[in-house]
Amino acid sequence: MRDLRAVIHGITTAVLCGVAVFSCSTISKAAGETYQTAVEAAYGDTFRGVYENYLAGSPLEAENPDGVDTPSGRLMLSRTDLSLEGTGGMDLELNRYYDSNEANLGHATVEYLDKLEIDTVWVKYRTQDKKELKILVNRALLSKHKKALKDLLVSYEVGEAHRNVEQDGEDAIETKTQRTKIVSREGHDVYGIASGWRYDLPWIETVTLAEEEGWGKNPAYLHYGSAGVIGIETNADAAAKTYAIQGLSGYSYEDLKLEDFKQTVDGISCTYLLRDKTGLRTYFNEDGVVVLQKDAHDNAITYTYTDAIHLAAITDSVGRKIVFHYEGDGDDKVLKTVTVQGKEAAGGVTKKTITYETEEKTYTPHHGDVLNGFVLTAATVDGSRETYTYRTVERLMNT
């Protein structure tokens, strides 16, 4: 990872490689995804693998991200907005991070269509090893997003029109089709501040299948903040129409344990429990967000929310209350300030305000409605103001 201090200057300006908008050929308010069928869910899982950061090691040993991963070009940036000394070592750090892979105005999902009438053309291009290949491209996308296609292929040549590709005697383009569709990120922006920026807290993403009437949510992924994503293994109980957590998929370390936990703790309704080797217990509600954390001595930090997935307030182990103040409603709702007031502790603070400045962005994808989002242009912490500028790019993706 490269040190970003070289590109931070002035009153501190960080040039970030985002915001991205999706262009594709082809919700719930909780921290999850709803698909019509299991086939759609499988396509969605394949699609997300293109840009998700799957964990290769233990998140407890991961360093705070700060730089560019040279092989992938992925940019990560981490900032600590608040650090409060707590009771018995149960401290609170409010960290936010930027991930260029998450800096999207829209959220990509999968849509099933009985028939998809499209006009396509062959696009021929040459690979780095001089091989000549060709791909089918939606004619409307080719017209609207030539620059994005050039960025993807460097150079290409538009060939003849092509519409029918037979598969098992049927037209595979017009029938038997899935396509990616871009929708608002409003229901997926867990702990979100602005495009690409969110607070560094774990959350559980669920998958719901509309065709399976009466079934609950299937906990599918553990997002361990900036450290990355781990898949969750579950077992389906057809009689009870529920999913039981079996463990973390492909995770060979012994330092984390995720389990079902449908109980009430300190008056708080909990659904999942994550334990780690330090004795920290992190409780999640049915929406998949953190509602309570306790250490081995039962010192506690509590979390409440607005709109299910955006922080409303945090009460630390001393009793200080950190309050999150928003402006606007719906898609126009944006975090403006965070305030701290409460009891004083050694090394702590009794009053503090963190301020965020944002700018609204809009985009209309080929398949989907107009998208609205915000980019973080500045943050003021402890009297120091850091500003951010962005380059907007388009990503061509397909399932």
C-alpha cells in the first residue's frame, strides 16, 4: 500500500478516485438484498464478487487501510474522527473510511425478465497478448457510454449487428435472461456518510428470496468494516422456514465466532452475536447493524439508528452520548454534524462537534431510475479541515 501523505496538501486536499457510476447491459431498508428467486440470488452473488473485498486473513490483525493497492488500483483511506477513553479499557473510537470499490452512486442488483428485447452489436478488440476477441454490447449502451467502453478495452472496433444466439433451440438473448439493474443505494448504505465513506463498524448482510414465502432473512455476509467481507454458512430448516448460522465460510482462524442469538440483552432486542478472542461481544439486531458491544467485564457501548441503518446515537461506556445530526429526508438525507456531550473521564472530552460538508450528485443509468447521492467534500475534526475532490468514472459490468 502506498502512503497517501504525498497527495495530501494545502489545507489538506485528498484527491480520490471516485465517484463511480455503473452502466450495465442488462429493497429493503435493512442491511440486505431481496431477490425474486434463488437463481437471481446466485447471479447477484457472482456479480458482487467483481468488486467485494473478501478477507484473506483475520480482521483482528488487519492494519488501518491508508493507500492504494497497486495490483488492483483500489484506494482506501482511514480517518479517526473521535477517540474517547472508556471505563475499564472499553474505549470508543469513531473511525470512518473511504473505499473506492464502494464509491458508487447506485447499487447493482439482478433482475429477471421473461423477455429482453435488445439490439446488440459485436465489438472487436485486441488483448495485451495480441489475441483478437469480440463481445456483444447493447447498442444503446455503446452510444451512451463510448468513453467507459474505451477505458475498459483501450481500443476497439464496432462490427456487425447481432441479435439471436441460440441455446437449446431458443433465443438466449431474448429469453432465459438475467440482467443487472442499478437502483438507489439508500437501503444498502449501512453506516454511510457519503459515497464511498462509511463508519468502520461490522454489519451483517442478509438475503431474502421473495419466492420463498414465509421464510426469514438468510444471513449471508459478515462485513467487518474496512477489513473486508466474510461469507456466512447457514443451514436451511424447511419445517421452520428459518436459516441457522453454521459458521464463517472458509475462515480457518479461531479468533471469531458468529452465532444466532435471538434474545434481549439490557432491554435491547438482538438477533446475532459475534464473539472475538479479546472477550468483546458484538450484538446485531434483525436489520444486521450493531446495537450493543460488551467487553469481558460487561462494560457496554450502545447504538441506536434512524432509518434502520444510519446511526442516530452512540452511548459510550462512561455515559457520554454521541449524537448524529442529519438534514433532508429520503434520498436527500445527509449527515451534517456529530456532537459529543456528557461525563468527563481521564483523557476524554466533555464537548465536541465534528462537521461534514457534502455535494449532491445525480446520474441516470440505462436500466434504472435517476440516482441521487452525495460526495464528502470536507470534514472538520478538532478544528482541522480536510477537503476531498473526486473524479467521476463509469464502470461497464455485466452478469
